[in-house]
Amino acid sequence: MRTKICGITSYEDAMAAIDAGADALGFVFYEKSPRNISISHAKEIISKLPPFVEKVALFVNVDAATINFTCQEVGATLAQLHFDFDDSLLDQLHTPYIRVIRAQSAQDVHLYCDQYRLIDAYCETYGGSGKRINIEWFAEIDCSKIILAGGLTPENVSELKEYGFYGVDVSSGVEREHGKKDYSKVKEFIRNAH
């Protein structure tokens, strides 16, 4: 499974994740998140990163102009849309995107099944809560286009291998405090996911 370490707030955390084998890093542009990062700080970090690592910008309840400006300014390669939106927004985006489904029921995991999508446990705070999604919802479906998030840790990520997820996304499960990664947990998470 491919791995994304989300909620990056420092160059040191970014490089620790990359050195551990992360395929993607997530930068949160949502002011209410404890992992929120400014455009200037994200740009500074991303400008120093090596190639072949996906730089994902996470957005909540913003317009296409904000997404386009932020992604271009910081050098993000993918926009993660962590909110409900009208499909006309997608036509205005200049950056590739991934849709987030905040699943509240088993039926939700079937939404947009022809697309790559990130499925997270529903919570009011838009991610990073450590809330685990019901894994039984994925037992009988094709998970090859799903990136799973929500309550993942180094201890439970290996349980997911049998489902065939495209990837996994973790934030709070590898932190020592909000926005600060625990490098040993990052290494263990990626090792167990692979």
C-alpha cells in the first residue's frame, strides 16, 4: 500500500517521512486545524523537498480560485478536497485533485467507485481526529482505488493488507503532539503498511 503522512508542519518532519519511505506528504490549509500551515511556510518546506514525492494540499470549504492559487504558490502536486462541493468546482481547478468521502455509513464507501478517492471516518472537525472507520464496510468491495484514512496507527495498519487498498493516509496516529510527528511511529507505520 502507498502511504501518505498528513499534517506536515516542518521540514524535519517532511524529510523524516520521506526517508522512511512515504509516497506523499499532506499540508493542511484549514485554519481550524491544529495542523494548519501558512502558504509561506508550506512553500519554504516544499521548495526543499526531493522529487518523486507527491505534495498534497488539503482544503476545506474554499473556492477554486483559493485552491488554484495555493497549489501554484506552494508547489503542491495534488489538491485534497475534504468537503462537499458542486462538480462545477472541478472544472475550474488547474491542479489534479482527489475527492474525500467522509463516510457515515456502509453505503458511503460505494460513492464515486470509478474514481480514486480518499475515504475517511466522518467527524465534525474534518480529519485528524483519530476516529476509526468501520473496516467491515470494505469486506466485499474493490478497494484498489481507495486511500483509507481515519484512526490508523502503526499497530493496526497491517490489518488492512487483505483488503487491497491503493493506499493509506495517517496524521494523528503518528504524532507525539498535534502537528509534530513521532519519527519512530512514522517509520513503523510505513514499514507495516508495506
